[in-house]
Amino acid sequence: MIPLHLSIAGFLSYCDPVEIDFGAFDLACIAGPNGAGKSSLLDAITWTLFGQARKRDDALINAQSSTADVCFTFGYEGNVYRVQRVKPRDKTALLEFHILQQDPGGGNGSTALPSGPNTWKPLTERTLRDTEARIQQTLRLDYETFVNASFFLQGKADQFTQQRSGDRKRILSSILGLEVWDAYRQRAAERRKGAETQISSLDGRLHEINTELAEEKARRAHLEELQKTLGHLSQARVVQETALESIRVVAATLAEQEKLVDTLGRQLDGAARGLDELQARLAAREGERASFTQILARAQEIEAAYAAWEQARVKLEHWEVVAARFREHEKRRQGPLDEINAARAALQQELQTLGQQEQDAGAANAQIPALQTQLAAVEEGIQAAEAQLARRAELAGELQSAQQKLAEAKAENPRLKGEMDELKERIDQLTQAEGALCPLCGQPLSPEDRQSLIESLAAQGKEMGDKYRANKALLEQAGDQVRSLEAQIAGLAQAEGELRTQNQALVQLTSRLDLLRFQQSEWESRLAPRRVEIILSLEQEDYAAEAQARLAEVDAELKAIGYDAAAHDADRRVEAEGRAAGEERRALERAQAALQPLDREISELQTQEKALRAEVERQQAEYDRAAVNLAAAQAQAPDLDGAERELYRLQEQENLLLREVGAASQKVAVLDGLKARRRSLEGERSELSHQVSQYKQLERAFGKDGVPALLIEQALPQIEAKANEILDRLSLGDMSVRFVTQAAYKDKRRDDLKETLDILISDSAGTRDYEMFSGGEAFRVNFAIRLALSEVLSQRAGARLQTLVIDEGFGSQDAHGRQRLIEAINLVRQDFAKILVITHIDELKDAFPMRIEVEKTARGSAVHIF
């Protein structure tokens, strides 16, 4: 992983955006005072890639920012990636992962940030956790392995050496890329478990087959018994079928007789229905003839009534013509009548509205005295509030004067106290001094002058003391006065609010009184006279004069027409009553035309009725004879239903037995197939057992004690040699390390050895524990081992780790140790694409070709590259 570009904003000590371009150097130091934010640059890289740093969650966000935002671009195995992690305060973090898709003609295969048209292809997964997993999968490193292999973080330089032996071996395995063998082991275990599951399934199926084959003897015996019973039952069925055929011949004869009786019965019913219908038609025709005879008897009466109805129709037609002219004038009358009614309704509505306004005016007049009383009370409240505000202003002036006096006394008393102490010191010096010289100014001083000077100074001290005590008393009095004035002012604090409230009430009451007085004046001056005017107009009906004139003209024309509605109604009733005479006359005409044909039809129906009655009597006699013969034959017939039920019973038993025989035969026949199936399953189980054995061998080979252990054993000599090479230069040949991968168990009875990864350190004093070495010596050991790990890994895995970071590794070294560390860094410089060294020691800055200077400002950390 090669850093290319880093931008930080709102992260740890970095508030404002900061950008670092790593493309301009391959070796540089990050310098600055302690706490400037040097290590925060490395925290930004690990937090962006793995979500881990010295702090977590919102603690990573700068106090002056609301969001931590870090974007890191790096090259890895010929590709360029960009990771951006954003954490808003009190919200979930966001993570984006991209790979650079370079234009086919614009890239050269390097991991530097290219110029030209390029696009970023998103690799972000659906969730943050899945995206972090994809980043680790791309780097083939997790946070712990990345830090142990490439970062000498502040306070974590000894993290690899301080790990437990088991964890140390696991970290080394991950650094060497041996985790793939664990994936192989898991895959072999999954396949072995799958084969074992298949074996378990085969064992269950073989058990079922063996259980079923154990029933072979019983199944064959049961089949023979069923076949014997089936033979007896088939013979009984054949005998019953023969008997049933004889019975069915007799039953067929009876069926023919039943059909004959049924046919005769249907013929008899048809003839009887025909006779009934003929008799009904004859009765109907005789009734029609009687009705026509009655109508013909009233012929003269019907003709007279019909003539009277014709006269009534003529009169009614005359009145209808007159009524049509009358209705035309009646329609002309509706227009002015509607105008008159509308005018009346408008006046009535206005009168109703004025009545309501009269009530409102009366109610308003009744409210005026109460509102005037409230207004007077409000004016009194305003005067009282204004008086309180004037009193509060006076008290505020008194409070300001008292506070001024209190401040002056407080300021003067410390000065007086200092001057009094100074005078006391001078008096003490004069009192204690001996000789003729003044202890204050060094001039000659007689005893009398000394005493006089002491008295003068004492008088000044007394005057200052009196002033000090007076000020002290004044402080107590002024304090009480200030508290009293403040309490009085606080008591008047509500006066201003009360004044605003009263003024608002005054405005509202004044507006209400003005409105009520306006309503009263409006009613008396304009609305009341209008109400009297409307009442008089409704009583005299002098509204809509033009419409009333037109209505009078139409009424005069109607009177001239001469239409009599009562006579019209009387003639209409006469005509309606006479309409029945028209119906009777038409009935008379029909009777005169139909009477002769009806007589002929009745004579023909009587002849047909006599002949059909004789035919019905003949058919009834023939049906009775056939029914008697059928009853005699049925009494002597055998039980056909019983015989059929018995045959059906035998057939059903035979069918059931046939199914049982078929099932038993199938159970016997399946045994041969089961034997063949058992041989096939046993062969398949044997093959699966062989596969399980092979997968178990692969699991052991892919496990931590198998191929990974062998690979670690092969890598450790190379790591040990490289570490000792570096440590030899750092310690001038005085120190060396040795890796031990096996150790004896505490249980002395065990002859085998346990797997471990212990680090033994030797110097001129012999082999000692890691904790027995000084901080500088321990760091050299850590540095040599970590550097050896990084270099061996870069040789074994190409471009997996190409960056080395040393955070504050020089503080524990003396001058010679620092120089040797710098020489060791230069030794491995060609093996890494980027080496960053963090230090706060000023004299080391010039030892590196590039310097990234970090400083602390009011807006957080800032970065400058030199």
C-alpha cells in the first residue's frame, strides 16, 4: 500500500481542511512539537481504511466541527484506490470505496495519481460493514496486521514482541498471507461434512432396505394364502352370475307389462284432459252467448245514452276554445304579479333587518354607562402606574449614588491598608534602629528627631486608620442601603408592565365607546325614520306601481272574454260521465255481429264433447284390465334386487382381494430390486468413506500445524537473519534475536513439544527476557524485527506492504542510537516506496530530505511541506 494523497477536515486536532500530496517524496519526516497533531495523520489513515484510531465515534470529531471527513488515496498492486469516511456528530458514519478506471491511452501502469480523463468506479457495498470487509479483502490485511507489519505507532512499537506466543504466530501467519490455507482447510472441512452427511443418509436408507428384506418369507406366505382365497371367491361369483341371468329374463317380461300399463295410463290421462278442455271451452262460449243476449235486450237504452253523450262533447269543445284564450291572458298576468310579490318581500326583509338593528342599538345604549365606569377605573390605574414609575426612577438614582460610594470605599480601603502597613513598617524600623543615622533615608538623626518622626508617622497612621474604619462602616451602611433600594426597585418592576396593560385597556374601551355611540347616532338619524316609512308603504300597498298598473289592465281583458269556469267544469263532468255510453254502444255492435257464429260454434262443441266422453270410458276399461294382469305377475316374480346385491357383494370382495394379491405380489417383486439397490448403496458408501478419510488428511495438512506451520518455519530463518542484520548495525554487533517455534510442556511426562513463537534476545550479558532490556534497547529489537517482517513480506508478496511509518521512535535513543536508526532506515530505503518518520526532536529534521511540518493554531493543526 503506497500513500498518494490525504485530505483531512474536522478530524481530531484538524479543524480546517488540510491536504498532503505524498507523490513528491519517498522518505520524509513529520516534525512538530508534542500535541501538534503529527500522529493524527496516521490515525486518519487507519480510521479511513479500518474504522479504528486512538479514539472512536464522536470523540474523533474536532470540537469546532460538526463532521469528521477524511479521504485517502493510495496505490496497491498496480491500481489506484480512494477511500472516504465521513462521521457527522450524533449520526451514523458513511464510507465510500472507489477504484480509478484510467483512460486506455492515458495510463502507464504506475500507482501515481494520473492526469487526464479518468473515472472512479464505485466498490462501495450495501452496508458500511460490508464495505470495510471489501477494503480488508482488497488489502488482504486487517487493522492489527497492518499496524504490526507496517506502522511503528506511538506507544505501539512493541506490540508484536509483546503479543502472546500464540497470537504472535497468528499475526505472522496473516502477514505472510497464510490465511488462504485456513480457507482451504474450511473448504475441505465443508466437503468432509457433506460426505459424512451423505454417509449418514445412506446408512438410514440401508437400514430401511435391510428391515424390508427381513420380511421376505412372511410376504411370500401371505401371497400364497391370498391367491387360494381368491380362487374360491371367483367360483362363487360365477354361480351367482348364472342365477342372476335367469332372474333378469323374468324381470324383462315384467318390465314390458309395466311399460304397457304406463302407456295406457298416459293415453287415458290425455283423453281426460282433452275432455276437460273441451267442456271448459263449451261453458265459456255459452257464457259469452248469455252476455250478448243481455246487451241486445238493452239496445234502445244504449242508443239514447250515446246520442246524449255526443251533445255533451260539442258543448265541451266550445268551452275548451274559450278557456285557451283565457289561459293566454292568465300567463300575461303572472309577470307583474311576480314583480309585486318581489317588491313586497324586499320591503319585509329590510323591515326585519331594521328591527334587529333597533335591538342592537338598544343593547349598545345599555352598555355605555358600564363602559364609562370601566374607563374611569383604567385612567386611575394609569395614573397610579405612572406614579410608581416616577418613584422607581428616583430610587434608581439613589441606588446609583449608593453604588458609587460603595465602589469608592471598596477601592480606597486596600490602598489605605497598604499605606498603613508601610507606615507601621517604617515606625518599627525607626523604633528598632540604633545609631545616629536614619534607617529610612541614611541621614543623620538625633533621638529627639527620631521621636518626633515616630509621632508624626503615628499621627498619619491614626488618620489613615480612622479613614479606613469610617470607610468600613460606610461599606456596611452602603451595602444595606443598596440591598434596600434594590428590593424596592424590584417591588416596582411590575409597574411598567401594568402601565402597558392599562394603556391597552384604555385604547380598547375608548374604541368600544366610540363604536357604540356611532351605532346609537346612526339609528336615531337614519334607520328609525326608514323603518316607519317601510311600515306605511306595506300597509298602503303603494310599492311596484308600474307592475300594479299592468296587472289591472290584464284583469280587465279577462273580464271581457266572458269565460265561466263553473259552467266549463259542469260540462266536463257530463262528458266524462257519458263516455261509458260509447263503450256500451261498441259492445252492442260487437254482440250483433257475433251472435250467429257463436251459436254455430256451441253446437259443434256439444257434438265433440259427446264423442270424446265415450272414448275416455273405453280407455279406462282397457287400462283396468292391464293393471290387474301386472299385479298378478309381480306377485309371482323372484327377488332381482337381492340377487344383484349378492353378486355385487361377491364382486366387491373379489376386487378387494385382487388388490391385496397385487399389493402382496408387488411387495414380493420389489425385494429383488431392493437387493440390487443395497449392493449399489454399499458401494457408494464405501467410496464416500474413502473421501472422508482423504478430506480429514487435507484438513490436518491445511491446519495451523500443517502447511502454514511449515511455511512459517521456512520464513522465520529469513526474518531472523534480516532482523539480526539490522540489529547488528543498530547495536554495533552487541545484540541478536532468535525465534523458537517449539517448547516443552510443563507436564514433564509429555515427550512431545508444543507449537509456539518465542523471541529470545541475547547481548554481551547473555540471553535475557524482553522486559529486562532498557527502553532504547527494546525499541531497537522491535524496530529490527518489524523492519525484517516488512522487508521479508515485500520480497515474498510483491507490493503488499510498501510503506513504513515510524512514530516517535527516537525519543528513547541516545545520540549514537539515533544515528544508527537513521542509518538502518537508509539501509532499507530502497525496499519501500514510502518511509515516514514522526519526531519532535529538532536536530533530526535535517537528517531527512523532506519535512512535513505540523503546527498548532487557533483553528487546529496546520501542515507545511519543506
